[in-house]
Amino acid sequence: IRTACFSVRKKMASFVLRRAAGRLAPNSLQRWASAAAVPLTESLPYYEGAEPDSRKPPEGVKVHLTSHRSKRQVSDFFDQVTKLSNGVTVASLETHSFSSTLSVYVRAGSRFETYSQQGLSHLLKKAAFLAAGGRSTFRVFREIDHVGGSLSAANTREHVVYRAQLLRGNEDLALDILSKAVVSPDLRDWEIQDLTPRLALEVTAHEDDPESSITETLHGTAFRNALGNSVLTPRFNLGHVTASDLRAYMDEWFVGRRITLVGIGVDHQELVSRAESSFSSVREGPSSDEETCHYCGGGEVHVPSRSGLTHAAIVSKREPVSLSSEQDVLLAGVLQACALNFSYSDNGLFGFYVVSEPQNAGRLLQAVMQEFSSVAKGDVSDADLTRAKNQLKARYLMGVEQSTSLSDSIAAQLTQNGDYTPLTTTNQKVDAITKDAIVQFAKSVFATRSTFVARGNLSATPRMQQLLEGVSLR
Amino acid sequence: MASSLTRFGRALCANAWKSRAAVARTASAAAATRAANSYQQSLLNVPDTKVTVLNNGLRVASEDSGGSTCTVGLWIDSGSRYETEANNGVAHYLEHMAFKGTKNRSQIQLELEVENMGAHLNAYTSREQTVYYAKSFSSDLGKAVDILADIIQNPTLGKAEIERERSVILREMEEVEQQVEEVIFDHLHSLAYQGTPLGMTILGPTANIKRINRDHLSSYIASHYTAPRIVLAAAGGVNHDELVGLAERCFSGLPTTYDLPSLEPCRFSGSMMTVRDDTMPFAHLAFAVEGCGWSNPDYIPLMIAGAIIGNYDRTVGGGQNMASKLAQNIVAHSGTNPSEVHSFMSFNTCYTDTGLWGVYAVLNNTSIDDFIYNLQTEWRRLCFSVTEAEVERAKKVFKTSLFMQLDGSTAVCEDIGRQMLTYGRRIPLPEIDYRIQVSTYYGCTVKVYRDV
């Protein structure tokens, strides 16, 4: 049996040969029906045992083995940023991995919607990969499927993100699809209208999710405009956003200055040259004419229901800062269980979110606020600080292990700071944060009036006034 | 580091240039070759998974990809399949108790130590595997391994903690009952493997949860947490020799018996169950046939067949353009109401010697008949008239989904642990790539025909 197996394997090796040369005769299909019939517990002779560098590929297969077993650190990877002539920023990190992730970030999130445009970026996300630039919707789906890749889109308050993930080798197709989606989507009326029921489904799903619903309500209550817009379509506007609205919005906001292309696992020069041609028709656009966002404190929203739990969040305004600041240390560590931290380019929210049994909601909120006020009075031990710093660094580093989070991190830094900070520098910045800085920050938060949202069984939930009375925050 | 990187980059370009010069081709074909070489090279560029077997039988496997974080964990070859009716639920209970303190660390000390490091400690139990793993900085590998060793070798299993945990687990059961997908798959297993250990749920029946005591837990550990059945896997910035040294220091006390209780083959019994609840908005359906075990060579053709059937989600804009024939039939045959089927996904759940291959769907209650008809038509079609183009596409989709998953140290560590337990080795990526590539449409059809 063993010799029979071995002869099957030898046949397999020559099968590889012929397959690779593309000259497979049809009648050989039958013979190779059992070619894969080697249990997965046994390795194939091509890959058995031997040290990687001594493996020889079968003859005829043009694979060029190079010495490649170098240990790689993420910080060692060559990351490069190039700005095209029309303002589009192209950044890439060559990880030499077998998969590539291409993401296009357009600074056209829900904060840029006008009153009647609310929900437009949500619709844009849903319509991301419909017909564009000569490619029908059918062709988009089939072409990306044909290379085994996947397309995804997301919308946040500040950005709309178009992303393609696939195995290395098909970046040109992916970039073509992404760039056409951004630059020249067809936006066919009937295709857009078909999306309304899908939007409605998503809106319903999020309404039922307490955390998502609280986040939207918090923002809507805390900000008068811009950042107060929900990332989801508000019910009153479902179905009222049309293809021509989309087109007008894209004409205004999809300009070179606001577009960032991030590639992970791609060659930078190739990406830049392809991007130059793909995004050539994008105009540079005026420098920022964005609305400033105003925080309105003192808002309070209660959404009672018969649910068995209470979800409550209290936040206040915080200044916008880059990633590795004291706010985030605070977030990560000292009040780890339930801190909320939303950071945008020109504004932000910081506070706490608790989920509890109805009868304990008041006490839990009080306890959290007391804890925070003790931090504001300077009650932060060195051990607390070290722990918080470790947790922050860990969270960040573990996050950027994955190419999607890494892309997001690079794009966030580029749009916020205009530059990408390597990980070692970020670590150093975190290490440099002092206890005083944290205490100062804690004092400054809740200096402005807070915003409070509670959902669920509100039988024992205090009003914001009562909550803040019981706690001294100076 | 940087210089070796440049050398590699230059070598890459040089080889690419050579391949172009070697054969006269058009520019696009040359680019395709360069890209193909680049993909092949990137597959080969993945660091080796180094495996060491300690004297007591413990296997240590790791892949060092550099980086300042790592994931390290224990993959144990035991789960609810190794339980009896009397102690069903003990594996999951033990997983909870592991975090409730050891002889060297009380629960508070354990939690504080993990938090101070900025690490995360996690565990899960499935039918055939129990996993405890930690994510931490690479420099904290020693501490992470020490903690893992402590929780599985020295748990205190205090009576008070055991009592307290009962209500936590009962609460967890209530939450799981709310998740329809979990419930459906539990029912599927109980139907498919009636009267066998695979048919039991992981959490166990309420009666058992109320009854399990210290003796159950400690006898389970003694009989199942033995060195030959455990794999210490790690990925990220881990040095294999360092890891082996740590393992020798921390795990040498593990019992070395390999008294694997005889794994009775779990016979597959076809059956059907309907649970009618008109208050639910949708109908949930799981339809499966017996598949194959992990190490069976038919695993790959079955996964490819599953990729041909594919997944479908009504909420995806343009989703009706999916290449899945089943999705197209559903959209085409749904008449005036295109929203009859909300979503479906194909699954292939594998165990050592058996598996479940099928489709899980969420749909309107009026379209169940149609869906089953379409599904069975699709299965018949797979047996006799699937095209080579579809198989080729499915191969790419399967390959991509396998490889794209390996993103980040946790996914890689999980892959190492699982493969060591199910295949006894970590299959190198080029081999997986090759095995998938040589699957032929003939092989797939034969497999589906045999099983469906």
C-alpha cells in the first residue's frame, strides 16, 4: 500500500508539472480523481520534513525561492506616504504577506450631511459597489469573486470607507473597482431605490441594539450639528435620498484632498503609479470648508422600555487630540470597565457607560462618578498608571496586528496629523504620560455640562442633576 | 533588519526580471507571472511552524512572525464529546472554574496580574477541544505561560466558588437560549448524533449544572488534562526555544498517561425536528448531511462544494449578483417577493471521524418548502452537472477565505493549535494551496454524490 501511495504521489508531482504548464489533457482528469486522496495528517513529498531553504520545487514550476525567513517586525516594515498632484494621499505598508488589503478613506462621513441629506452616507455605504465606470453591478461582484476577493464598505461620522481584501497578485483589479466606485459610480436610480428595504433592515437592527442606539442618541444630544448626525438613516428620511442627491454630495465632498488610499501588503511604487491613473479625474478640491461642530451640554434623554436591564451613559466634551494622549490612558486603564471615548478631528466626547440591573443603576452610576472624581483629586497610584499604560499599549498593538485595523490606524493618523507615526514613537509617547497630566485632564472633563442618556428599565435611574449633585468633580 | 529587507526586495525584483527575460511574453502575461511568483513567494515567505515534543508528550508549536505582541495558548484534546450523560457539562464548568483562582494565585491576584500586564486571558470549550489562551506583549511570554500552566494544573476548585458559578452558568444558558443560531446547531447535533456523546450540548442540561461538584471537576482534569493530549501553541513575536524552555519549566508536572478513552464512533442518525413559534419574525433552518472528519482527504472537496453553494445575505446591496447558483435560484423563483429568504450560509462542521455538511438559512415561514426544494436541486446538480468554472471559482474563494483568516497572532495561534490537534502537524501554506489547486471537479462531484 505504501508503494502504491508513493506512486500516486509521484504522479501528483508530474501532475503539478503539467498543470503548471497549462497543458492538462482532458482525459487525465479521471486519473487524477484520487490525487487529493492523501489524508491531511500526511504531508506531501514536496513539503515533507526538509528545511525550508533546501526544498526544491518540481522541475518546470517557475517559483523563485529566495532567502526569506527573516523575522519581521511591524515597525521594520517599510511604510511610505506619497501625495499625488491632485491631493490624494497614498500610503502603504509592504508586509510581504500573501494577502493584500486596499482601503480608500473619503472624508465624507455623516457629519457633513445637511438636514435633508441625513442618511446619505449610510446609503452611500450600501451603494458602494454597485455599477461604476463601465462595470455593471453584476460584473463587479463576479470579477472580485472570480479572484476570490471580498469587498466591504463602512461609514463613520467622518469617513466613508471602501475596502478590498484579496490574495496578493490582483491588486490592480481591486484598485480599479475601488477607484471607480469612488470616482465614477453610475448611481442608477432603480438600483438605489432597491436599497431602501435593506437600509430599513439595518436601521431596525441597530435600534434594537442598546449600545448602538445609546451611541447615536448621545451624539445627537451632545452636538448641535455635524457630529450629531447619526451614521444610520433617520426614519423620517428613509427612501427620500435619491441618486441625484448622492451625486451632488459626491461632487462636493469626494475631492482629492479628502481621499486617502491605504494599502497593506502591496508594493508602494506600483500602488502610486496605478493610483495616479485611477484617480486622475479627481479634482483637488477647496481647502477645508467644513462646519465647526458645537457641543451642547446639559441634554438628557430617557428611553424607557420593559427591558430587564438599564443602559446608561454620561459624557462630556473633550478636546480633540492625537491617539496617544492622556485621555486614552484614562480610558484604557483607570476606569477601565466602562469608559467611553469618542475622538474626532475637532471635537470629542468622554464619559462612562454602564449596564446594570434596574435597581442598581443609580448606585452604579454614582460609584463610577465617585471613582472618577477621586482621580480628578489626584488619587492615581503609580501601579494604576503603569497598568493603564500597559493596557493602552496592548490594545493598540494587538489591534494593529490585523490589516484592517492597521489600515484604519494609518488613515486616522494621516487625516488627523498629516503624517504616520511609527509604533515605537507611539509607545514612547504613552510611556511619557505623567500622572499630573491625567489628573489635569480629569479635572477638565465634566467642566462643561454633561449629556446623559438612559435606555431600558428606568425605574431607578436618577436624573442627571441628581447624579451630579451627589458627586463633587473639582 | 532594514538591510536584509532591502536585499530581499532586490532579490524579488531581480528574480521577477529574470522570469520575464527567460520567456518571450506580452507585458500583461509577464505581469501575471510576476504577480503569480510574488504570491507563491509570499506563501513560502511565511515563517515555519516549529514543533517540539517534550519528554512527557506535551507538544510545543509556534510560528515566529516577529512583532511586539503574541498569543499563546493551550489546546486540549478534550471536550463535551468525552463526557457521559451523568457528567455532561463538566468540561464547560471547568473552563469557568479555571479563572476562579489557583493554589498560587487567588482570583483577585490572577485578574490583577493579567490586567497589570495589559494582557487578555480567554477560554472556550467545544465538543472536541478545550482552549485556554492569552494575548500579551511578546516580552511577557514567560508570565503568560506561567499563568496558563497554573490555571490548568493547580485550580483550587473551591466549594464556595463552585456554588457561585452555578448561577453564572445557568444565566449563560439563558442567554444562549436567546441566540437562535446556537440553539439550532445544538438541536442539529442532538438529532444527527442521537444517543451518542456528540449529540450532547456543551453547556450540559440544567440538572447536571445544578449537580456538578468538586469530584466531577477534579476527576475530569485528572483523566483528560494529560500532556500527550495538550498542545502549547504560540504565534506573534515568540522565540521557539524560549517557549520550549518555559514549557519544560512549567509543564513537566503534567501526567503523561495517554489513556484516551476509546473514542466510540458517533453514528449519524438522520432525523427531523420542527419547533414552531409563531411569535418569531423569521424561520431558521439547518439542513445537513454527514460530512467527513478533519483528517479525511475529502475535507477539501467538501469545503469546495460548500463554497459553490456559498453564502447569501439579503441586506447586501447587489447581493443578487452572487455567483452562487442557489442564491440565483432563490432570487429568481421568489416571484413577486424577493425577500423570502433573508440569508443562508453553508457550513462544514468537522470532528475527528465525522462531520456535518449543510446549509443554515433564515427565511420567511412561507418559503421553507421552496428553499428546501431549491437546496436539494442544488445538491443534485452538484452531483452531476457542476461546471469546471464553478469549481475553479470555488477553489479560489475557499483558498482566500482560509488564508485571509490568518490575520493577526490570535488567528495564527488558533490555526496552529487546531491543526496540531486535528492533523498532528501544521500544514504549510504552500501545501494547502497545492492541495486545493489539485482538487478536480470530478473529485468534488464524487464526494458529494457519495454523501448526499
